[in-house]
Amino acid sequence: MSKIAVVYWSGTGNTEAMAAEAAAGAQEAGADVSMYTASEFSAAKLEEYDAVAFGCPSMGAEQLEESEFEPMFEECRPKLSGRKIALFGSYGWGDGEWMRNWEGSCADDGAVLVCESVICNNEPDDEAKEALRELGKALANA
């Protein structure tokens, strides 16, 4: 049984709802899943998990949330090489540039993105929920 962490930051509840769907998908695939807010997770916890899903909405000028999520993620970055991860998040404007930039930095760090990232405009619709469950399953089976 794989151990999966789903780590997220949510200001409005949209990314939290996305995290719950990803966690449900991983559980459906038989994984042992733990959910954490960004303030509850640290780089030291990475070693406890086979794979990690990171979720953060687009903020400001299409960037990661700066007060809690980004500092936690920056701490994790040096330990991402060879690690199986997936990314997700919501946005209210823009075209997903923050996710493309985030994927690029993870690839530069040597992280293994196990599936296509999932983004949705505001709250997740049925299509996004299904994609998030598939993301969770991909992590569980990675």
C-alpha cells in the first residue's frame, strides 16, 4: 500500500475541495492518504510518503500563495529530485501561467510529475473532480 500526502493551501475553499477529490481518488486506488494544509507540512515529512500532491491556487499576478504555501514548497524543493508528485490548483483569472511556471520549476528540480496537472476556474466542476480523482489514482499507482 502506497502512502500519499495531499498538501494544499486554500483561501476560499476551492483548492481544499480539490484536495479532497485527489485524496479520495488515491484512497479508491488503495493508498494510505494523509491530508495537510501548507502550514502543517514540511520538507522533513517528504520522506514519510511514496508520493505527494501539492495544491495551491493562483494568487496575485499568477503566482503561488506567498505567506504559507510558497515558503513550505521552497523548503521542499531541494528534496524533490526523483520524487513522484502531482500538482493542482484553482484560479479566478488568467490562463494558468502559474501552473506552467510551477511545473517547470518542479521539472528543473528533478521531480517526477506522475500525471497532467489539474487546474480549474474557481470551484471544481464535475470534469475537474473526475480529473482530480484520476490524479489521486495516478499517485497511488506511481
